[in-house]
Amino acid sequence: MALTTPRTSPGTMELLPRRQMVFQRMLDTIRRGFERYGFVPVETPVFEIADVLLSKSGGETEKQVYFVQSTGSLEQGHKPDLALRFDLTVPLARYVAEHEADLAFPFRRYQIQRVYRGERSQKARYREFYQCDIDVIGKDTLALAYDAEMPAVIHTLFSELNVGPFRIHFNNRKILLGLFEGLGITEADQRMAVLRQVDRLEKISLEEVRSALMGEGLGLTEGVANRILEVVGTHGTAAAVLGFLSALKDRPDVNPIFRQGVEELGQVVAALRAFKVPETHWSINLGIARGLDYYTGTVYETFLTDHPGMGSVCSGGRYDNLASQYTKSRLPGVGISIGLTRLFYVLSEAGLLKDGPSTVQVLVTQLDPTLLADYLAIAAELRAAGVNTEIQLEPAKIARQFKYADRAGIRYAVVMGLDEQAEDLVTVKDLVTGEQTRIPRGDVVARLAALVG
Amino acid sequence: MALTTPRTSPGTMELLPRRQMVFQRMLDTIRRGFERYGFVPVETPVFEIADVLLSKSGGETEKQVYFVQSTGSLEQGHKPDLALRFDLTVPLARYVAEHEADLAFPFRRYQIQRVYRGERSQKARYREFYQCDIDVIGKDTLALAYDAEMPAVIHTLFSELNVGPFRIHFNNRKILLGLFEGLGITEADQRMAVLRQVDRLEKISLEEVRSALMGEGLGLTEGVANRILEVVGTHGTAAAVLGFLSALKDRPDVNPIFRQGVEELGQVVAALRAFKVPETHWSINLGIARGLDYYTGTVYETFLTDHPGMGSVCSGGRYDNLASQYTKSRLPGVGISIGLTRLFYVLSEAGLLKDGPSTVQVLVTQLDPTLLADYLAIAAELRAAGVNTEIQLEPAKIARQFKYADRAGIRYAVVMGLDEQAEDLVTVKDLVTGEQTRIPRGDVVARLAALVG
């Protein structure tokens, strides 16, 4: 038979086991963090009925969807009726609408699954990637204090992920929308175009944004551009920014939406302090707009201080109504999302994710084939005591077995030869320090359980 | 906008959060068990390049494949070039062949992911379901003792899954193949047809199988049918069955493959005893054939004693060469697989999987909106201490908040009203016992950490 070259589709991430362990630890940390904050797990099928998935989507998303059909459907020339999820938000909307009667609100769910985008393949752009999402969904209303819980979760997670210093930037879109409306920018397309320019502030200078706002296409007056940049360019401590906004807000000509945005922002800041999220880790950033029209209030982005070029590693926001395409119920919510595959890729490239010790803690080596029953018994005892144990059943030189364990990140090796067996002893070798200790056979479980514990 | 009815594709399992927690606990138990036995994690993309995935497959599998293509590919009228994996074995073969140079052998991997089959939808048949697999892959050779490790893993897992009594049945296919060959049943199709009849022994009587073997299509003589049934119908303790086989094996006319099968079976039994797998939990079952031609030696099935109709809940076996379609390297292996989605479904239907306590351990209730900052601070402290805590930020009657917690499976509620706050006290309520205790505000973390710990 001619051989087929084994290969994976471009745009997918497949890891060797030791890297997979690093990835898995990040997933575990995130899940533990989500559970710590009282979010409950949801998993949805990887594919949705295409009509249901795409009932609300705009053109851009639909262009990137992966459609799915069975052999039978394909052979009969049907159009595919299934599609892979492209995010976890539409499946959440479908889930909440479908199971509404069985859920208690506010509904707090976490979901950690892969999503799929039929993007053109390029470096660090994935067609399959993990999203780690939480959302709190209210029925009719959702208290603003939930908006402060999101940065608290981000703070806990990114501290535990151990990826260096980070800072959560947040804003309230009502401030921008109210500002624009007050300045006569009321048409939806124009508003989105202005938002897009504001969003570029992280990458280009204030002057360049000013030119763009006044340039062809938008054509804002210098006065209007300056009013916008005065707000979105404001930096400083939360107290200073809130002070600046309060002063603006109290001007009689100010738009009521702007005023509401400022009030909400102030309340979120107060709640954030009550949640004890240290101010070293968050800032008000009036330049955060988030592209999506979806968001209606608080919006978040998170930046790794040492890797500004990475862009936001955890984003989200408040929305007025989750599932208007599926239900008449009004379901306001707030949520955040971590794109873990890309984060893992970028951190790996930056050398920030070293291989840790293996999940395998002990290797029971094979020195003499006639002692097989002893090796099996030792492995069985270690496993029963909760020690993750591999046993080498294939005959090989002992030096090669040590080398294997070392390369695999297994720290401890158990060795027993005929002479040791005769004396009822075993040797425990620490492959990191090189230290070897002979101990009574009967002590091996207690010793190793203590070492790995 | 007209509403779209929110619904999922038939053949998928989607759970409410409390059921999802039960499922998640089973997944965690299985993963922990796999890691305890020194298996390392692998995840592969949900889709493979179709030509790579299907390079070896027979007709039946291909009929059930889900093909995947992006919007662009679909619009251009291309044939799909991607397909969802239908098991974890072909992706493993592709993975090992692709990364062969970077892997150390014997390579022990676990993989817990969903697989996809475009089956006709019917009760308890899933199009998307979890498989939980382990395999040990050797390079050129793989010691037989690894075959005894699989039942040891099954024993640990199913004991910890707490699904009632179970028994692992195993056999060695060489015994059947050698037996058939010795009886002149050498043609592949005929051999498979005989194996299929033998496989029915769990469901129909010995007499019926005898008729089938002698009936149209197969047309074996009564003598040959009897010789087959004498072997596959043999029951008893491992010692008795091995004794019976040894007596047969020593007959001079016996086929060498049969003899080898008996020897291997004896060695696996000895290793199984050294692994201390209790004999109450396993049997030699000479009727186990496993449909797949893939297996070449030891084969396993696992039955829940109280649910014989469920069929095998964990199966697998030894194979000579994992990845002959991808590499010239010879890669013998042994592995097992649990189809968790179906197992979960059947156990649920049988009422064996009760909802457990929620992953959320404490609900901080809201009695007075003016105390919001106190509630946030209490939640922050509990979470920092590792207690999974939800906070109720939406105003609601306290009785409704208790009802919510009770229904959600949250055991403890923290209550603080204005009078309690004035005295620096909080109330901790146990929703299972109904007990309420007032304790100093400063003790709340220690008290709850102890209660949930």
C-alpha cells in the first residue's frame, strides 16, 4: 500500500505531550478560577443546525463558517445543514433560549471548548482554537455590580496563570455613544467608523487619529474631533479620570446617555474596590470601544504589560439582550472570553511557557526481567496510593530508561535488581538532583508519596 | 425579526448544568485514573484532512463520516477536504506517525475527546460522543505484560466511577484464529463470518449458534461446529479455563497460533495477578471475538453486572501495527476505549447517576442593597481562600434566594442584614440540614472553608 503522508490541517494546533501538559494546566487553572467564582459548566455540541446558528449573523461571520454534512447528505447533493460553532456566544444564546424554563437566573455559566473559523491560514491565526468564556445572564434585568465581577475573575485567573504583569482596561460604551450623539454623530455607520478610529488609539498616535477623524469619509470638524479626543485620550488614575468625567457630565448641555455611562462607570469602580481588585491591575481607558455593536455598556480588554503587541488577551463586556433571535424574553448579560490557543502560542513563542514536570511522577524501571512480578506489584501499590506511575515493561538498558524518564520530565525512578530484591530493598533515584537512596521495599510507597506530594 | 426556534441537532447530548457537573466528574475521574497509570495527554484537531483520515478506512466507516468545508470552499463548488474524526484511533495513528521522531517509545497516551459519526439518529445512538482512550504503542515490539495493564486501569476506573459491580472479560484472538485455522477455516470472509456468530454467544444460546455455524452460508460440519463451541463455550475460573486450554494445546495436532494464544493468555493472567487486580473482577471469556479485524491478540470487554443488556462499556485489545497507512515503522500497541456519552446516557436512564452537590459551594445572599460592599468583600475573601462562591447581586426576596441555592445544589448560604452588620456578625445557613448559625464576621472564611473542605 502506498503511504499517506501524516499531516494536520493548517490553522490547527497540535502539541507534543509535554506541551499538551502545559496547555492542560492552563485550562485547569482557568476552569478552577471560573468555578471559584461560582460559574457552572455548560458544553454544547460542536455543530449547530446551520439555520439556527446563522439566524442573526452578519456577513463577515458567515463567510468564515465551516459547514458540516454527512456522507449520505453529500452524495445526495444536499446543501449542508450543520455548521461548526464560530464562538461560544451564539451557542450560549441558543442554550439559554432553549432551556430557559429549566435555568435559574441570573444564570452564570462557564464554557471551555474549541471554536472554528474558516479563516485564511496565517501565522498565529487559528481555524480551531479554545475559547474560555464566562457570562452572567439576567432575566429582564441584571445588576450593574456583576460588571465589576468580571475584572475580579480576570485578576484571579491571570495572576494564577503566571504570565507576568497585566492590566485590565475598561470603559463604558455609553460614554462614547453619548459623546458622539451629543456631537451630532448619530448615524449608525458613521458612529461605527468613528469607533473604529478610536479603537486604533492603542496602535497609532493621537495626531494620526485626529487626521483620520477629520479626513475624507468621516470629515468631522476640528472642534468635534478635539472634543472626542479630549475624552478618549484622557489618562490617569481612576479618581482623576472619574473626576474629569464628572466635571463634563455636570455641564448642562451634556447628552443623557453620556451621563448614564459616567454614572455606571463610577459604580463599577466602587464595586471593583469592594471586590478588592488591586488598582495596580486595572485602569479606566476611555479609548476602549470594542468593535462589536453587540456591547452596550461596560467593555473590557486585558493587556500583558511586557507584551503590548499581543493585543488584548481577555475581552468582553455588557450587552442588553443575549438572544433576541431565539426568544422574546429580554436577557441582559455581561461576559468575558479568553482565546487560549492564541495566548498559548504567543506566550510559547516568547519563551514564557516552560515545560513543567510531567504528570507522570514515578517510573518503575526494569532491571531484570525475572523480577517482573515485583515491578508490577510496586507500580500497583504506588498507583493505589495516588502516585502517578509509569512502568517500564519493555526490556532496555537502565541508562536508557533513566534518559527516557529525564526527557519525559519524570522526576523519580524506582530501581530493583536481583541483589536488592534478595535484601528486600529498592533504590529511589531523583533524576533532577541525581541523588540515589536505598530504602526498604516496604517503605517505597510512603517515601514516594511524600516526595511527590 | 421573526424568531428562530432554538434547537440542537439530533444525536447530540446537551446537559443542564447540574447534569453537566455529573458528566464532568466522570470525565475527571477517568482522566485522573489515566494519569495515575502514567499515560500522557494528547489532543488532536476535531477535523483531519479527509484524504489522510480515510486513507485506510473500509466502506462502512466512510459512509458515516461528517465532511467539513468552509463557506468559501462551498461557494466555489469544491468537494470538502476536511472530515470530523470518527474515532481516536486513526488520529492516534496519524499523530504517532507524524511525530514519531519526537516521541519516546513505548508511547503511552490518553485522549479524551469527542468523535463524530453520521449515523441515522435513534435512541441512545449518538452522532457526537466522548471517547476516553488509552493506548501503549511500541516501536517494533511491545512486551505482553502491557496487555495486563489495561484490565488494571479498567478495574481502577470503574471502581472509582462507582457504577456498581462490573467484570472484565478477556480473550486472545490467536486462540480463535488458531482454532479456526486448525479446523480448515482459513478464508478471511469465512473466518469473519464464524467470528460474528461466536460474538453472538452473549445474546443467543449455544444451540442457536451451533445451528448458525452449520446452517446455510457457513455450512460447517457438526464435528467442526462442536470443536468450536467446545472452546468458546468453556466457562469457569481462570485456573480451570487455562487448565482446559493447556490440555488442548499439548495435543500434537494443534495449530501453533492456537498454542501461542494460550501461552500469551497464561502470561497475561500471571501479570494481572501481579498487578493485584482481584479475580472477582475479571474472567477469561473464550467467546470474546471483537468484530474488528484490527485486533491480533488480547481482546477485552467490560460488563456491568447489573446491566447485561448494556453490552460492553469498555473494550479494546492488542494490535500488530498501528499506522501502516502512514509509516513503514512497525508500531504494535494495546489499548482500550470508553464511550462515555452512551455510558452516561444508559446509567442516567437507569437512575444510577444522581445529581451531586454543585461545584458552587457557597451563595452570598443579598438581604439589604446598602450592604453590597460587605457582600462583595465576603465573596472576595471566600474565593481567595479557595471556596467556590456565588454572589447574589440582583435584589430578590431572601426566601427566593434560598430556594434558588437549594435547587442549584449549593449547600451553604451566607446572610447578613443591617442588624447583623451592626454587631459584626453573619449567619451561615446549611440548606441541607436547615441549620443556621450566627458567627463573627471575622470567622466566616475559616468556618466555611472547614465546612466545604
